[in-house]
Amino acid sequence: MEKAGQKLKQPPLPGGGAKRRTSMFEKENFAQLLKERIRNSSHDVCGTEPMEEESMAEFGKTELFALKAMTKMRYANTYRMEPNNKFQAHLVRKKIQQMLTNRLQEVNYDGATSNFLCTSLSEEIIASVKAMGFDRYKYVVTVLTVEKTGQAINIASRWLWDVARDDWVSAKCEMESFVVLALLVACYFE
């Protein structure tokens, strides 16, 4: 039992430290604790919830500026369900076909370099389609090179589809020794 006037000796804190941790319920320590937790977190912080006005009065100008910088921006809904510039498959098909014929006129098939050819063609296709300015679309481009050796080939693709807004375009360029097939899928995102 404790005698009058004597204090009980507290056991040492975990981790061997004798200093007590700051409490999040003490107003003067809240800003410092928030900064430490954000600095020590292992993930990116998008923002914090706005605080009540009476607790904001306790902070200095630098802490308020830091908290305002961390708050998440909120935007009003546009309620748009259709793009301003809708994807036009016939224009894109002509553009891709023209790119394939111009680029592949002087190329001979080589199995070792065909993957670089496919990569560069897909990058060019996606850049030119993005330059056409169809808003609110994401694109997937697949380019396939096949050497002509008398074989048959079947290619199939399956997608979850919004029939009203999503679309696809395919183009084929047949050369003397190989065939190049390009598939572009335009998916609308809201």
C-alpha cells in the first residue's frame, strides 16, 4: 500500500524510454503529432479532413498553411454522360492504316527485331490517336507481326463493353514476307 505523501514508482515505459509520449488529446501537441505521423507513415497522404473552427484557432499560421496544403481538393460533379468529342472509328482506321503502310514499306521480317517494331508501332499509334483529341477515352493498342509461312491464324479478343460509348478499330498491312495486325480499343471513362 501507498503511504501518505509518497508516490508509487512507475514501471519503465516499453522501449526503455523514460519520456512519456505526447497525447493526441492535448490541443498544444496535436499539430506536432499530426506532422510526425504523416512523416513516419509508409504511404502517401492524399489529404486530411477539415477541422472545426475552434480548434483551428489554437494553431499558428505555419501550421494552418501546412494543414491547408494537405487537405483534399473537392470538385463539383459535371454529370456528363457523353464525351464532348466522340470517338470516330472511321477516322482512326484511316490514320492507322496510313501509318502502317508508310512505316512498313521498306521493312523486312526479322524475328529478333519484330518485338521492337511492334512496340514502336503501338507507341506511334497511341500518340497519333491521342493527338486527335477524343476526350474521356483510354486506349489499349495491340500490334502483332506474323511471318508468312503458309499457316493459318485465328485471333480473338474479349472485353466488357459499353455498346453506346466504347469502340474498337483494327487495321492490317500485308507485306511480301509478313503481316502486321493492329488493334486499338477505345474505352470511355466517366
